[in-house]
Amino acid sequence: MTAFQASLLTRDDEPHPGPLGDTVHRTPLAHRAWIDLRPGWFTGADGLFEHLLETVPWRAERRHMYDRVVDVPRLLAFYGENDPLPHPALNEALRTLNAHYANEPGWPFRTAGLCLYRDGRDSVAWHGDTLGRGATEDTMVAILSLGTPRILALRPRDDHRRPIRRTLGHGDLLVMGGTCQRTWEHAVPKTTRPTGPRISVQFRPRGVR
């Protein structure tokens, strides 16, 4: 795994989320979907990244794909509603998100799923979070990105010709809302460039996976 190049400017700061409010930029999408982007949401992101990398009980998974079982190309961890989160700053992030999005359909955020992308070979294929409520209801998924920047691509399910690509950097927040999970798909594509590790923290409401 290629080492992540931490920032010398923020390495010693205590990790915590910044404000949201008018720092969030919303992009409306087709089919009443939308995405919000808040660059540099987390102060002290270096310390949070290193803490999660070293202390989260990362696990490898294998899944059926067509007629064979394959390795999932990333490491995973999941924290349910009653599980203590692996860093106090993530509790603060949940409170900040729930306060900001209190008037949006599909809140509040309750769980945290974590993915560790070890290098450019790790990825997520095209999908929507449609297990549970996301298959039939408007909902939200908030993604905190830590570590090496990676592309998050989105495309409408009924038109694969023009995907939207957003580079999520160290400490950035992206929120997918409205009908996004059932009318759009998202992916983290592989890359052949030398790429260090990235951790994605996905906050979701109850019953959305």
C-alpha cells in the first residue's frame, strides 16, 4: 500500500468538522436528485485518517458475482446505530449533518460504513444504495473522504453516456440526496496512477444500505 502524504499544515490539529450552512454547494441532477459538496469540511483530517487507518477492524469480504466468488476490492467496516464510532469527531460529524439536513426527506443519519481503498486497484462498481428504504423513498448518503483524492463518478440509470465526475479530496464532504440512490448510480473507478490510501466514511439513515 502506497503511503499517504499527510499535510504538514494540519497534522497536529484536533479533528473536527467545520460548519455547513452556506459553505455547501448544491448541484441539482435529473429526476429530482441532487448532490451537495463541501470541500475541506474537516480540520485535522490527517489525525483522523491515521487513527481510522490504525484502529478500525478492517475486514476483507468475498461476494458472488455471476458464477464465481470474488474478492471485494477494498476493506470494509460497519458501525450500526448502537455501536460506538471509532473517533469522537465522527459523532460530531453526525450531529452537524443532522442539524444541517433536518428539513430534508430521508434524515436523520444513524449509521457509518467505512471503506479503505489501499491503492488505485481498489474500487467500487456502479451501484445505488437501494437495499432497504433507498429503493422506494427519497433518502440521503453523506460521504466524508479522507486521504488520497479519488474520483467519485455518478450517472443516471436511464442514460450512461454522460457520467458526472467529482474529485473528493482530503476532508471533503459529498452528500447524495433526493432520488439519487434509485435514479442514479455512483462508482469509485480504478486508476493506473500511483495512488495512496483513501478512507471513505458513509453516513446513512436507518434502513439504508
